[in-house]
Amino acid sequence: LMRSSAASDVYKRQEKYMIVRDNKGNELLDIIYVDEDNADMKYEPINHCLAVVKIENDYLMGWNKWRQEWEIFGGCREDNETLKECIVRECQEELGLTGVDYEYLGLMYFKIAPGYFNSKWHYEYGGLYGVTLPREYFEIIEKNRTDKEEIEKLAFYNDIKGEKIASIDERLLDYWK
């Protein structure tokens, strides 16, 4: 599935290393610093995008009703959607945010355990973004977010430390300071 020798090199290198493994066996293997506009030409499949969202000095987390854990925000790409279009759409649905400038941080490279979307172990990529917003955005988010079925509630990371936080998502916070 990988198109370039750069992708093959990442695959070989990351068989030996891992950033973090979650309780389901999923592994975050690497963060690859590749140009946002060229990522699709160099790596595949790029299935999703995630955003680390800070409100002033604290990270915003969402409680995923189905996975029963705190997570960062984002989701799967739709057909012909760019990485930027995906994160803008997902954050509009989950956080009610519009007109926000998300900073592209790179591609996440994962080894994913069998699950809902794929019945076999596989490798995939996802776009990673970050944004820091002023404190008043929290009220805007609470008022405007539409996807309250999947993301039941919001909390600040410092208020939920020690609770059930998705370990990969928690590690991704380190990439947006």
C-alpha cells in the first residue's frame, strides 16, 4: 500500500520502535514530518485526522460514549476530502468550531489492531493538527457543538488526569505545546 521508498523506510524503522501502545494493542509508531499538500502522494492510506485542542493553557478532551474514554477530536476522511477539509469538518461537528486555523503537525503512523473498521492487523496514517484558542471559546464550543451523541461531554485535561484517557491520544498532547 505504501508508494515511496520513504514510506518503506518508515515501515522498516518502526518495526523496532514504538511511541505508545494502547490497551487494545494499537500502536503509534511515528510522527512523520511531511508537507501537508504532498502527504497523499507519499503515504497511504491516510484514513483520518485528529486535532489537539488547547483552550489557553489546558487541553480540551471529549468523552467518547462508545469507547468509554477521554479522547482528542477528529475522525475519518470522506471521499476526496483533503486532510485540512477533514479536520475542519470533524471539529465543526464535534466542537462547533468554524473559521479556526488548525496548524498541521505531520502524519501519525499506526499499527492498528483488528476492530470495527478492519478485521485484520494493518498499518495506516492520520493527519495531526493543533490549535490553541482563547478561554471564551469554551462557551462557544459548548453552545455550538452538534455531535453530542458520540462526544457526550467535554473536560479539561488537568481536571481528568488519572481517569480513563485514551493512551495514544494522551501521548499526542505532547506534540502541541
